[in-house]
Amino acid sequence: MVILARASIMIAGGIARDFSETASEPPAHLGEPEQQIWREVLRDYRVTNAALAVLASGLESHMRARQCREAIAEDGMTVPGRDDQLKPHPLLAVERGAMRAFQQTFKALGIKY
């Protein structure tokens, strides 16, 4: 079963169905960069409602990674730890995990990026 494909999608039982008419606007809580990705994906792919939910989750991860990157850019890659020793910024791990989740989502959906 393919959730996302370029022309039409295969659903359970191998029946092809075009979901382009049901594609929605990007979720309002996503940032502008993520909303743009949403629009580009829906322009290039036909999706199911389930795929839309997965896409939204992946873009939330992308937004989280972007927000972490912005905070790290402002704070620096290191922060003072105990006894004023420098340690890696704690958001580095959050950013890495969020980007991994985003990439896995796009891979699961079959989106080439």
C-alpha cells in the first residue's frame, strides 16, 4: 500500500484513487516555511487524509528543528555548565532528533527532497 504518489495513490485492495480534490490548506499552527513545504508537497503529490496527518506531524518536527536552530544561532553552540565549563547547547540534541523525525516522515511518505 502506497500512501503518497505522484499521480494517484493505491489504497488497500489495490484500488487507485485521486485525493487531490480533498487536499486542504496548511495547518495554521505551522510556521511560514513549513506552510510553504506543505503547499509544494500538495502541488506535486496526491495524498490521502492519513498522509495529510503524517505530513503535518513531519512538518511540526521540521518547525521544531528550525526553532532550535534559531535559538542555537542566538545563544551559541555551547552554554556554560556546572563550574562554568562549556558544554554543548542542550537544543542541539532536540534539533537532531526533530530533523531525524522530519526526514523519516518524508521517507515513509515517499517524498523525494
